[in-house]
Amino acid sequence: MARAAKKDYQKEYLQIIRKLDGDEAGRAAATQYLIEAYPHGNVDFSRWATTPVIFDSSELAILEDAATTFGSIMEKVMAKYHRDRSFRKLFALSPRVEELTLVPSGCHAAVPLARVDLFFNRKTKDFKICGVATGGVSGMAAAAEIDRAVHLTNAFHVFSEQHPKIVSFDPVTACVERLLHTYSTWANAEVGRNHPTKPALAILDVKDSPRALETKRFIDCLLNMGYYAHPTTFDQLHIKRVGNTEQLVDDNGPITCVWLRATADEAAQQDENCVRALTRATSHGLVCTIGGYRSWPCCTRSFMEVLRSKDCQILLSSAENAFIDKHVPVTHIIQAATDLSEFYDQENWTLKISDGRWADGVVAGANLSKGAWRTRLVKSIKRHDAVQAYLEQQPMTVAYEGEHEMNVILGVYVFGGKFSGVRACCGTGATISDWKDRLEMDFITVVE
């Protein structure tokens, strides 16, 4: 018997939208929901795609395996980083940032929360990892709310009638559950201390953080679950002695658990005394600090290069080394001794500034003239920028005020070393940093 052709869910969904003339009524209802879900903040709630990214069960299994495998790799690499001084030198962090990464949090997992960004090729079922976020992990609230909004559209109602077994993911709830589990593990491991069952949880970030609106979403979620939570900033933190007991406090009172949303490089720019209050409280077991700076090296440019070092090849299993060879792009930190001629074939390389985030300050060699590219390479010697193999963008037909070919990136959440949801977004351009017309997208899986 001939094997049935695999269904193209993306094409099917797009055809439904076309039959509904763009589903303007559905979009209007969904956009109104988003406005009501986020009543505060200057946010353009129209910047989302009517078309979701739709995976089948086999494709989802690939992401789940990727999350588990890369989660294991990060844990092993960070464990070696913390115990091996010579290995730490490979990351070339500034003395202050390195000091922050060595503060013990008391948590069993070195990387309790992470987002692994990747390009997924729907034809080959292969993917390439383009960056990692641990400190400052974001986009969870957007992913959860866009999913709820898309479910309100007429197009989704029609599609779900034809495919009733649709799986969605809520990374906000998954993140909160991981936070509470991590705190519980820490509190129960502290012999001789009487830690409260429900922590007074402070979500720590820098002032005027772009993550502030999302933090409010997490606070509401925790409050609805019966937990007290509030936002705080470094300048509010200090250690107070009450009788024979020391406590970390801020303007809201005592704190027993801190979720770090500020990144290590952001913390390094804060007042040292305020940061020291947190690190002292953490290292002395006064608070459980989650999402700590101990995992920050995973976010650096050096991490991708270190993964291919001899130290990592010895440390990791043959399957994990094979995973890196296949899915992690070749990356080099440019040094004075680097032979720049290796990168003259500019169509195959991108340049990433050393002090930028993964999505910032990225230049594709293909976008520059030969002279401009080589000049940038020379300037990168002093800054120790990273040059990385160019990752092919993954286009998809997206419905938003018409139909457009846009490139899609997936942010796979890895909480506690396991797959915990996806943030999808799209845009046009050669690199993420210069994407135009950026849109949030929903991510769903059809189970047949």
C-alpha cells in the first residue's frame, strides 16, 4: 500500500486565512484581547502574524531532543567552568563578570532557565543554533499571550475543527513551576535552617528594563497561585540584621528567593555595594538565587568556540560532540594571531561584536563590499569580536496585512534541562539584528 503523503499544515492554514479574506474579524478580536492582557506599557499589539508556526509530532520530538541534549551540554560545561580555573580562561571574561559567575547559588542546576535560539529547516528537519540566553531570558509572556490570541481567531477555529488534537505551550507557567521547584529543592537542602514553604520572591532587574512589562505578567501569575512576588532593583538591596539573623531586604521587606532577570554584564555596571549585598546573601545561604550569573558564560560569544575545544571534546559524550558538530555553527574569537584570510570568503561568515547580545551588532559579510568586510575584520582584532559561520535564514509565507515571505527563528525554552515551550518570531533581513517588519508568532503542534 502506498504511503500517505505528509500533510502540509502551514499551507492548509494559509488557505483557510485566504478563504476568510485575511480573517480581519478574527485578528481584531485577538488584538483586543492583547490590549486588555497588557493594559500598561507602550506596546504595538498589532505586530503579530495571523499564521502560526505549525509542527507535527515528529518535528516537535526533534526540538524536545535538542532541548534535552543541549541542556545536558550546558550543565557539563558550566560544571567544569566552576571547578577548573584553566578552563575558565578560555571564556576571557572581565574580572568582575567572572567573579559574579563564581558566586554559589545553592541550586543544584547550573542552568535552571535558558532559551536556545535556532533556525529550523522544515525540508531537511535539521537546525542550527544561533544563540543562548540564560540570564535575562525573555519572550515567555509574549509567546503565551500570542498563543491565546491566535486561538481567538476564526482561522484557528476552522483549523482546529479539522485537527482537534492541537498542543500549545505556556512557557510562563513552566517557568514559574521551575522557579518554585528550584526554591523548594534549595530550602529543603539547607539543613538546620527554617526556610518558609512559600518564599517572598523578588524579581531583580535593572531600572527601566525592557523586561519590566513581562515581569509584571510573572508577578500576576505567582500572585494567582498564592505566592507573594514583587519587582526590585539593585539599589534597593541590603542586608539587615534582625536579632542573631541576617536577612536580605529591599523596600518591600525581607526576601527569601531572588529571580535574576538582570544579566551578568548589566550587573557589572551597577553600584558594586548593591551587587555585593546580593552576592553575599546568596553565598551565605540567606536567599535562593535562581537564574544566577553562574550560567552567564553560556551567553557569551566565547561559548560557541569553547564547545569545539579539546577540553569539551574530552568532557562530553560522543553523541554530544556529534550534536555540536552538526548543529552549532563554527565560531572563532578574533585574536592578534588570527589568520584573517580564513574569513575572506565573506559570503560564508557573519561578524558579531564581542560586547553585544547574540541578536545585536551582527553584520553579514554578504551585505558588505570586499573592502568594507576586510576592514571590519581588522578592526575586530582589538575588540576580540567573533566571526561565525553564516546561518541560512528559514523563509515562510506569513499572513499579516497580506502575505509576505519572512524568515522565522525559534527560541526553545529549556527549563530544568527539559523542553518547556517555544517563542517564534519572524522578520526580513540577512541577520536577526537587522530584521525589518519583525512579528511575533504563535507555535502549535498537531498530533495526528
